Amino acid sequence: MKNLYDTQIIIYLIFSIIFILLTNTYFNFEQSLIYGAADGKTYMQIAEASPNFSLAKEPYHKAQRFIFPYIIGLMSFITNIELISLFRGSCISLLLLNLYFFFKIFKKLNVDKYHQIFLFSLIIFNPYLFRYYVALPTLINDLMFIFSGTLLLFSLIQKNKICLFIAIFLGAASRINVIFFLTALIVGKFIFKKKFHFSLIDILITIIIFYLTHSINNYHANIIGHQNSAYDITARLGIFFTDFSFKDLLIFTFFPVINFFFIILIPFLFKIKFDYKNLKKDPLIIFSFIIVILIVIIAYLPGPIITGKNITRLINLSYPFLLLILLKVFLEKSKINSLKIIITLIFLTVWSLHPTYSNIDIFKPLLEIFKN
């Protein structure tokens, strides 16, 4: 029966992915800069200069994220394949790998078929995941960080040290936010001691991996990077130091709702049974909560002027851990019938039709509401 369920889920995944790819927007590089991938300018310059270093000065924190754009540039140099095609192919590959490791996670945790379909749908139909990175592939560093989070969860569930070390390397190579992973590892070990699967030596190795990888990033940033306001404490705490209207704050706060609106579906779909005592004893839940809270805080504090519409993209960096919390807290002891899941899938499919990142225009009028 399990093999039949696995086959059904794989078929569902294939058709869902085909639907997204057929209805997605595919921006060229110049268009991507307009529609949400302004950071991609730095990454494209790094890739274009590979196997050398770019001569253009770039913001220091963006110049730090050079490893993956540099590798893509090297691949283009060797193969003569167009850079934007390599960026897009790499993003699609990462998205598929993300699904593969979640498939492994769900099997290990014995997640039933309908719950798996629901959770996979939250990944595939989230307009700021599949559609977003297929449309804006130069933002590969963000997607690599998301994948490193999925791999980190897999390593914890499978007690796989090699995957742990790879996850930390991928996260450190893509974004400095990987320090939140290290923080959660240290706090998890402190709270759960022997119940936490990895030893102090393992955690020490992850810190060394982070240090070495970050040193490589810094070496490149010291050559082409220049300091900018991103490191100004008033920018990092912009919600306290910048001027904005209540309307600006409201829209800023509302944007992540587009990304996580599926939460409102949960009370209608599932009979929720909280077991607070067991939740507090689960290292995976505490570990994931720490990471989610840190990522959300660091994204929200710069406020509507500094972070702006990037709030959705930045909070999305915590997505693997949000899904794990959703599974453990709400779904693990609940049931859903086939009729409800069909209605939900229709709802989520419509949710995926982002007015910018899909080629179906039913939500186009919403763009006018949120224009500055």
C-alpha cells in the first residue's frame, strides 16, 4: 500500500510541476531586474567575470554571496551555455531537490498520503517559491539557502552528519543568515543534551565549516565590495528610525500574508489537537521555532522603507522550518478526507496564479493596489 501511495504522490508532483512550468513567466535578465531581482545584477556581474573576479564595485554584503554565481559563470565559460539559462536550470534543479528531500522527510516521519499532498502543494503552489525562482533565477542564493534548510532538517531527522555538514556549507556559501542554523544547533544541544542527535564535536565542525566558507566569501568581498548602508544600525533597525505612514506599515505587514495565507485553511481542514507537553519535548519543533523567529525578526526590523516588499522573500527563507512546524504542531494527529483535499488543491492552484510570476492574468488588478 505504501508503494501505491508513493506512486500516487509522485504522479501528483509531476503534474503539479508541469502545470507551474507551463503557466510560469520566464523573464530575461533585464526584465528580472524590474520585477523583483534587483540583487541579481551583482550576481550576474560575478558570473560574467568568472573565472576572474568582477572589476565592478558592489555592495559588500552582496559581494559576499559570490560562490554559486561564480560557479555558474565558470560552467558558462566552459560550456558556452547562456548564463540566464544556467541560472534558471540550476534553480529548477534545486526546487526538484527540495521536493526530493521533503519526500524523504515525510516518509521517515510516516506522514500519510493526503497530508503529504497538502504539504507538497504548499511548496509547489506558493507563488514565492516555485514561480518566483523560475521567473527570477539570478536570486539563486536565496533558493540555495532554502534548500540548505531542507537538507538540515533531513540531516536531523536521519541523524546524518554528512548532510549536516553539507547543509551548513551550502547555507554559509549563500547567505550569512546561516548563523541562525548554528544558533539553533547550539541552543538545541544545550536544551536537549543527549536527546539532540549531534555531538558537540559535530557542532564544532559546523562552526569551522561556516568560518572557512565565510572567509572565502569575505576574501571576494574585500576585493570588489564596498561598505554601504546595509551595515548601518539605523538601517538594520529601520522600523524605529525611518519615517513611514500607518498605511506603509499595514501593507508591509500584509505582504507576508500573501505567502502564508494557507494558515487560514487549517481550522477548516483539520481537527487540531495540541499536545503541549510533547511539543515542548520535540527537538525538531524547538529547533525550527528558533530559526523561524530569528529569520522573521531580522527581516521585519528594517521596516517598510528598508525591507519593503522584500519582506515576503526574506521570511520565505524560513519556509522548510515553517512546514516542519505546521506538520508537527497541526497535522501529525489530524485527519483530512479526500473531498476536502480536492477543494483545497483547487484553492491552492488559484493561489499560485501570481499576477507577475504566472502568465494567467486573473489577479492583475491587484498589482494596482500595491503600487507605490
